[in-house]
Amino acid sequence: MKKLFLIFSIMLVSVFADTEFAKPVPTIENPRQFVFPITSEREDEISHVLSSASNVIKFYGQDKCEVAIVCYSRGIKAVLKKSYFFDKDIQRRVRSLMTYDVEFIACGNTMRTYKMEKKELIEGVEVVTAGIVELIERQKSGWTYIRP
């Protein structure tokens, strides 16, 4: 019986163990940097990326992480002022994440392909020449690429 209790206790502790930070630990001076892509127009996939970004900020703290979300291909719809979604909360959630200094970046190539103008984007969304190149350059400069 003691053996069973010991095994159960070890299992319980491992289930609730805190995540250990890799060195160097994140600080205000040395924040973790994450970049997420949004390439799909599917609401559930966009929502998943937004939730993942929010969870990262909650875990590390706003001052100890930097988050960028690059929207290209059909994912550009996530940063349009006009909602094309059944779920009107997506644009609200984008604006909310922006208040936590999450960068939203739109692909200029995608915008040209779909004949979109910057004025159609949510205020504060940055436009770069090519979304995929932005992802590459962020990774090359040390950002962690997250594909939820």
C-alpha cells in the first residue's frame, strides 16, 4: 500500500510540476521572442493562434516576452477592419492583444494579390513587403517560430 501511495504521489507531483526556464531566464532586458503565422481564413485556426499568443503572454508576463503575429495568404483576413467572420470577436481580440504590445504584421504581397489597401487594416497593423520573409528574418535574428 505504501508503494502504491508513493507512486501515486510521484505521479501527482509530476503532473503539477512547474515549467523550468531555460538559461538565460526571461527578463525585461532579455525577453523571450515569439513569432506566430496566421495563414488560414478559418476562424478556429485564427482563434487558436490568438489564444496561443495570449497564453504565452500570461505565462511569461508582458514585460518578459515579445510577440509578433504575421498574417499572410488567406490569414490576412484576421487583421481587416471589416469582419468576414461569423465570430466578430476576432477583430476585438486582435485589438486587445495589441494593447499588450503584440505586433500584427500584414504581408504586402498578399495585399497586392487581393487588391487590399492599408486603410482596410485594423489601425496599428504594420505592413511588410513579404510575410514569409518577415518570418525568416525574425527566426534568423533569434525569434522562436511557433506554429500552433
